[in-house]
Amino acid sequence: MPKASLVSVVEDDQYFRESMRRLMRSLGYDVAAFASAADFLVSPRLAETACLIADVHMPAMTGLELHEHLIEAGYAIPTILVTAYPDDVDHARAMKYGAVCYLRKPFHEQHLIRCLRAALQSGEPGAENS
């Protein structure tokens, strides 16, 4: 079985992080949850992450900064960014750097599932043409 099903969640809000962990498990994904971008960056799970879900607004390093840092470091991890405080500048920046989705909290579970499917398909060879 490929390890392409690991979803990593980076979220500073413990309640939301745990909620996302439970949801990912209920959908059949392996999940790793981190309270900060720094925790994720030093994790041995980084290299096996098939999809990243990160909060845009976090202390120290934001989800946008994390996504950009990963790209610059050579990690092409399909990323879903979530935020309770959406704005056009962050949305445009997220799309410029190739985020799969930019979701406003609270979001519908079905919308997240569509984003997850798109993210995991984008990580497959040849998926960019589908």
C-alpha cells in the first residue's frame, strides 16, 4: 500500500486541530497533526506527507509562509490553506504559490473532501492532465 495517504494538519488551535485529526481518520486517511509550522518542519513525517492542511494565521510562521518555504525547499506537497480571516491578498498569494484550496472557516465537510481529492490526485504522476 502506498504511503500517499498521509494528511498532515498544521493548526495552532487545539480544538480545530483535533477535529481535523478525527475527520481525516474517519475518512480513512493516516493523519499527523502539528501545533506549529516549526513542529511540522522538524517532523520525520514531512517527507511522507501527501497533503498538507495548514491554518493561514498562526504565530511565528503562517500557513502561507510554510507553504512558500516548502516550495522553496523542494517539497511539492499539495496544500489546502484554511482561515477564519480570509482576505483577497492572502487568497491571491496562496493561488500564486499553487495552493490547492483556500477555505474559509467554518467550511462544509464536503468542500474539504473535494479539496482533499484534488490535492491527492495532483500528487499522482500524470494527474496534472486530468
